[in-house]
Amino acid sequence: MKKVFLCIMTLVMLSCSSDDDSSSLQNAISFNLDGVEYSITDYNVMLNPTNTIYRDVEASFDNNTKKIKFSVLVGEANEIYEFALIIDDVYYLSYPNFTGGERETSITTHTDSKMEGAFDITIVDTNWEPLYVFTNGVINIDY
């Protein structure tokens, strides 16, 4: 009887640990910014008030001293349009085919309630030198 009980307890513990692992990947925006890992679970998703063909996602981090904000065409699974890093009310922007720097973005799922994708973005200064580098960016959010 003890062996059956131990087997059941082991199974329950293994089930719980795999549930915890998968939930940490959901409902979060995670990335590496200049060598520091971030995982943001508090974010706002809204239609852009001036142009409703875009859905905006906004999230604060680093004790609310920094914010990321990005726009994606509503219902489209393609790429991030505008991406901004905001530090002390100063906007550092990245647009496709507009600003310098390297940029790889992909939105693979985009519905009225879910967005998934990935991003690697380097924001450069006026001398085309890297200013802020985002790597391993993952978007997996419900709203």
C-alpha cells in the first residue's frame, strides 16, 4: 500500500512541476536587454486610439523606469510594426525599413484574444552604433 501511495504522490508532484514550467512561458513578454533577462507579466493591450488598424502592447519594467511599447496590425500574423523603448519619457524607436539597426520580428499568432511571436531588435544611435540590444524576445500573451 505504501508503494502505491508513493507512486501516486510522485505522479502528482511531477504533474505539478510541469504545469508550473509551462505557465511561466504563458502570459508574459520576455527578453534579454543588454545582457539582463526580463519577464513581464503585467502588460496592457489596446487598439491604437488614433489608428484602429493597429493593436498596441505596452509593458513597464525595471521598477517602472523603462517601458516597451509595440504595434501590430490587427488580426495579422506578420511582424511588429513600431517598437519603442521608453526610458524617462525619452522614446527610442525602431520601425521596419525606416531606422537603422538590426531587426527580426515575427508575430505567429494574432487574434482578438492572443498574441505570440518573437523579436530581436538593435536600436542604434545617430552614428549607427548599438544603443540598446534586445535578444531572445518572446511574446506569449492572452488579453
